[in-house]
Amino acid sequence: MTNSTASSFAVAAIAAMITPALLILGSASLVSSALVRMARVVDRSRYLASVAQDGTWQKAGMTVGQLRSWLLRHERRARYAELSITVLYAAIVVFVATCLSIAVDRATGEALDWLPITLAILGTVLLLIGGAFMVTESRLSGNQISDEIHQALAQLEGGG
């Protein structure tokens, strides 16, 4: 192998490894978003649990049924956010493995060409699943805020 052939081989291998790296960045961005959403769920859940424990739910304008419903919804939201985070982290691991498998495939004379393709597909499926969990959590969040807005409006109408 001449120097220019070896150089072009190395450039081609590095170029091939860039695509999974971009997918890693996208996955990391989704993980960041999911972590922020999880923090909001935790904060709100802790507030609602505090209201439940100290018995100030009536002062906060809630019924026991609403409080129970909201706590259960936040529990589901937390579960979906956690699943999303887990799956998205797994996608990152798979995309890192994809980068490494491309290097190994090139080093073995493309004897393992099935491996990077399989890993890239697996990582993409994990991104899809993680995104689906985030959509579900977002819908629950939207339902929660809608309930809280309707409750606040009912209190305004009842009190005014």
C-alpha cells in the first residue's frame, strides 16, 4: 500500500466515523432535554408530596382526588422520562460502538462490514424509542398543565 493509498484509506475511515459522532451529539442533546424534564417532574412531585404530607392541599385549592391524580400522573411522567434517559444513553453507547466497529472493520479489510451497519440501525432504533418515551412524557405534561389551568380558572370563577 502506497502512502497516498494509506492516507486516503485513513481519511475514508475517519470520514465514515463522523456520521455516528453526529448521532452521538444528537442523542446527547435529547438526553439533556430529558434530564431537564425529569428535574421539573421531580420538583413538582416534591411540592405535591409536601402539600399532601403537611395537609395544605386545601389551602392550595386542591381536592384530595386532584392531588392523588396529579401525583400519579407525575409518577408516570417520571417513569417515561427515566426510560427515555436510559434508552438515549444506550443509543449513545451503541453509536460509540459503531464508531469503533467502523475502525475495526477497516482494520480487518472490511471483513466485518455487517457490524457497523447493525450497530447503526440498533442505535437509530434506540433513538426512536427514546423519542417516543419523550413524546409520551410531553403529552402527560401537557395534560397536567391543562388540568392545573382549568382548576385555577374554576377557582377564579367560583371566587369572583
